[in-house]
Amino acid sequence: MTTVEINASKSYQVKIGHSLLSQIGAEINKLGYVRKVCIVSDSNVWPLYGEKVLTSLLKAGLQACYFLIPAGEDSKNGANYLDLLNHLAENRLTRTDVIAALGGGVVGDLAGFAAATFLRGIRFVQIPTTLLAAVDSSVGGKTAIDLPSGKNLAGAFCQPSMVLCDIDTLNSLPEDVFRDGCAEIIKTAILFDPSLFKTLCQDTLAFDRESVIACCVTHKRDIVRADEFDRGERQKLNLGHTVGHCVETLSNYTLSHGKSVAIGTAIIARAAAKLGLCSQETATKIQWLLMNFELPTTTTLSAKNLAACARTDKKRTGTTINLIIPKEIGSCILYPISINDIESIIEAGL
Ligand code: GLY
């Protein structure tokens, strides 16, 4: 097992290893003063792992209840959020009790936002069961729900009390969903780590899961320590996301987050090369690695439509958007542009 210590406004451990689900009760007891745990999970994950987690909690002497949502981004909505708060209240969770998010990014974001706000804040534990959640969304304390007008528009920074990543759960992921998580790993490699990039080039899907997840979490630890509240450096984690979110939104979420980010990353890399901000060789390497993971790198959407969507990006400040531009593998910069220039930059990368 590998443990990564996170030191943000709250310190906690991320534990990555095999057979961790059966130890969840004992691990949660280590947090102290826990009486009851509400597991939040979805219709895909609960049938696979719900009983194991419940048994582990009861064996550790904890009381447990659970709240399930249909799998998918649509569930990260205000109605489910309020239902979850009511469920917590009806089950009389108190400030010393814990929410356990068992699932991927949707479950983690919804459960985390409920934890941030129920009784003005109770503790929560992330138990990521997708690669994407393991390497990114379960760590760093971003929690949110979607509003009808956009993704993640209501949320809070709220660090979990612990992250338990049982890599055995990744075995049940459809390969396509596993590849989605690979897009975030490739993003991390482009941002910070030429050696991880090389490993991915050599091993593709056969990479060592424990060490690659630990490597991504370690990079995320560093960025969260430097800029927990997303005012500067942390925005680099949005590499490929400004355009990627637009691809995702304009597909009405029929294209997954990982694939949309892959397209966004390839577009920005090609645009950066055309604008002389990185070498053609760097852009080609990025595109090649994405394609090697069978991730998409192009879209039929127009620059005009993508730019119109990008102008509504919540990360926009006034009339400026910070794009993340790869300079070389392992080094990216924040590149503020006027919203009037976004269309021509996207056009350059299509
Ligand atoms: N997923 C991006 C971040 O945590 O900042």
C-alpha cells in the first residue's frame, strides 16, 4: 500500500492499495468519535461493492445507512443534493458522523458538497472506484453540483478526512471508462512529469496502477498545497478543460469527461504549436500519446460554437480566460487571453 499525506487547510492521508474496501470500517474508526456513516453511492457501484462496505462498517461497530443515485452526470443535481441532506437529517447524523462517497466523480462531488453544508459541515471520506476519481477528483477538496445553466456551478472547497483508493475496484471498470481516467493521467504527465509521460508512452494501458495513481496524487498534493483555493497554480489542472468542458456540454454529455478533455488537450496543443508557444514536436507527442490510448483528438464542432460556450466558462474573470498552454512535456503556463481571442485560438487548434 502507498500512502500520500496531503497538507491543506486540513491534513489527511490518501491510501492506495489492494483489498482496502474490507478495511473501511477500521479506517473510519481511526478518525475518532464516529458513530454513524452514511454511504453515498450509485446504481452501478452499489451492487458491486455496497455489501462489502456495509459489512466492514458494521464489523467495526459503526452504524450505517446509505443513499443511492442513478449513475451518471445527470444525478449531480440540486434535487438529489436536497434529498441527500434530508436523508442525513432523517437518519440523525450529527457533526461527529461521516459521509462515505463510494463511487466516481459524480458521487464524490455530490457527497462532498452535502458534507460541506450539512450542519455547516461534517466529515467525509472519499472511496474512489473510477480511475478518474482516484487520480484527480477525490483529492483536493473540490465539491459541487451542476445547475441547469452549467456544470459545477454550486459548490464548496471542502477537504475530505481520508481517501481510500482500493485499486481492485478498477478491475470492474469498462475499458472505455478506464481510458477516461487515462486522459487525466496524461494531463498530469504533460503538466508536471516527463518521466510519467515516458512510462505512459512505453506501457500504455499496462501501466502499474498503484504507482501511477500515487504519482498523480503526489503532483496533486503539491499543487493543492501551493494553491488550495484555485487562485493561480491550481488552475493548471484545467489543461484541456476549457475547450473540453465545451465539447462535453455541446454533446449534451453524451461524450464523457475524459474523452472531452482529451479533445480539449489536443486542440490546445495544436493551437500552441501554431502560435509558436510550443514546438510542433511537443504538440505531436501529446497527440500521439492520446491516440495511443485510443482517446479522441478531434471534434466536428465549430470554433464559433466552442468559443461561444467557452465565453460562459465559470473560470473566466471579467473579460479574461486563463488558458493552460503546454510549453514542453512537464511544463505548462497560465496564458491569459481576452475572450475576444478565444475563437481564433480554438480555430488554430481544430
Ligand atoms: N480537478 C481539478 C482540481 O481539482 O483543481
